[in-house]
Amino acid sequence: MLPDFRLETYFSRWEFKARFHLCASDMESMSVSDLLKLDQDGDHGSLEALHLGYTETFGAPNLRAAIAATYDNIDHADVLTFAGAEEGIFAAMQALLTADDHVVVITPNYQAAETVPGAICAVSGIALEEDNQWALDIEKVRDALRANTKLISINFPHNPTGKIISQETLNELVSLVRERGIYLFSDEVYRLLERDETARLPQVCDLYERGLSLNVMSKAYGLPGLRIGWIATQDRDVLNRMERVKHYLSICNSAPSEVLAQIALQSADAILDRNRKIILENLALMNNFFAEFPNLFEWSVPDGGCIGYPRYLGEDGVEQFCQTLVEEAGVLLLPASVYRSDLTPTPQDRFRIGYGRSNTAEGLAALKQFIVER
């Protein structure tokens, strides 16, 4: 049985009640009207004439072609769409794993990466090295492998730290899984939001025949309301098995969302340029804010994505700090307990903060006022 999803439970209580959602994990979104203004290929008209019936379980062919175009070695037939990334995680684990298997995941993590496979089979955790800029030690991964290890799950740029491992480390990991025929599941939802584009990693499904790359319209593109995600893999047998799992879940996506997602992907350069500009402006605000309060926070700029994981140094502790902050000032941060793992120790003095939204300055001002007036 799956445990309570701590992050979503916390959000269910506070996300739409807080004045400032200062831990949002997605980029600033846009209206349908603004998105349609970017339409260069006439899909606006096809949206207006769209028949609101069921769609193909794999996803609309034009959408899958637009997704495939974002990869180097992937065809539209190598893509399966989902109602967001969470459904993709669930379907992949259900399709790939049995009770006799073993999985290795990194920690801290987006909880589903740990608990969804953990409801099926044995799972081991490899903690990113907090004191070494959140590095991933490949030898620890190697040592964690068992004869029945079926899958390794990674996430870079990482949630919640923003860490990006080196190309060399990724190559070592791919070599390791290829030696043993292990599947490599790669959550790549923050890819394209790297602070330094030279740090951008190749997509795992392009590198490895048993690699599965997860992505979504929610994060880098800032369109979570579309509820469109996907997995790309060269292993079409696995893709077909995941499609059968999807029959028990959403069955198919929203037809209007598929058209809007295709428009967004075809307008990706404009959307991503806008979003990277927001990140750069907000990171400057973050750096200035944390520099004002060195006695309360330790901050290092994330490698990528639009979230960071600073340390809280206050005597009240991060859990109490976050609770009092949202109750009294209406500013929402995610405390370390949300990222607790049953597999490894995880930091207990950190919190997730987001910098992808347009009202970040206002949120930081409210946070500063709360601190000053305490």
C-alpha cells in the first residue's frame, strides 16, 4: 500500500491559501490567449475546430512527433504520453517491476520515486553527498547493486537541490547499467533550465537502449494546467507495457491539452527564453536576500531548475519556522520533513524555495518582513 504523499498533503493544506507560494517547483505559467499568440503553425484553428472525443492512449500523433523532435535518437513511436509526470512514474514502475526485483534510487527525492517502486519490490537508497555539493558517488551505486537489481532511478537537475551531475558521472552510470542490463529511469523535468547551458546533460533515452526519459509540460515550460507528460524510450516493448498500465489510469489525455502542448513545444524557444530570463532575475533576488541573513541561512546557487534547498540555522528549527511563516505571514516554503526518506538519512534543517514565479520579489519581501519583525 502506498503511504501518504507528504508533499501533496502539505500542498493540499497550504498551496491555494498562502499569499505567496515561495516554494513552487514550476515556472511562471501563461494564459491560453498568450500561448495561442505564439502559434506559428496554424494550430490555433485546429483547436477551435477540435472534436472533444477520446484521444489515442499513446497520445496524438502530432504531439508525439513534436515531443520526439526534442530528442536526438527518438522517433514518435518511442513516446508515450501521460496525464502529467506522476502518472508516468507510476506506469513505468508497474510495467517494469515485480516483487522479486530490486531498485536503487537517489535521495533526497520526489517521494514517488521511492515509494511507488517500494510498494512493489525492495528499494535501496543512495544519498547525494550534502557536504560535497550534492555529488553522486558511482561507487556507492555500484556497491548497492544486487543480482536482482532491475532499475536505477535518477533525477537531474535534481529536486530539491538543483544539482546537475557531470557528463562523466552520467557516462559512468550508463556504462554500469549497460554492463548488467539494468533499466535507467531518468526524471528530466527540469532539463533546459540549467544556469550554465554547458552543464546540460544528454537525455538518457538518447544514450542508452534501456533508458527511460521522463518529462512534462509543467516545469521548464510552465504549463502544469495542461497535465501533459511523457516517457521516451528506445525499448518499445516496455513502452507497450506502460500503455497497458495507462488503460487503468487516465486511459487518454485531454484533447485540447494535447493541441496546446504541441503549440507550446513548437514555440519552445520563445517560452524557454522568457523562463530563463525570469530565473536569472529571481536568482539575483535570492542571492541578495540570503546575503542579508547569513546568521539564519546557508545558500548556494543551484545548477539548474527553478528550486533550491538552503539550510535554516535558526534555533526554532526549520519545521517550526516554515509552519509559523505560512500561518502568520502567508509565505509557503517546504520543510525538510517533506523530503524525508525511509532509505537513507536526509537533511533535517533545509527547506525548498522556488524562484520560477513572477511574484518572487513580493514573496521575498514578505519573508524579510516576517524575519525582521519576529
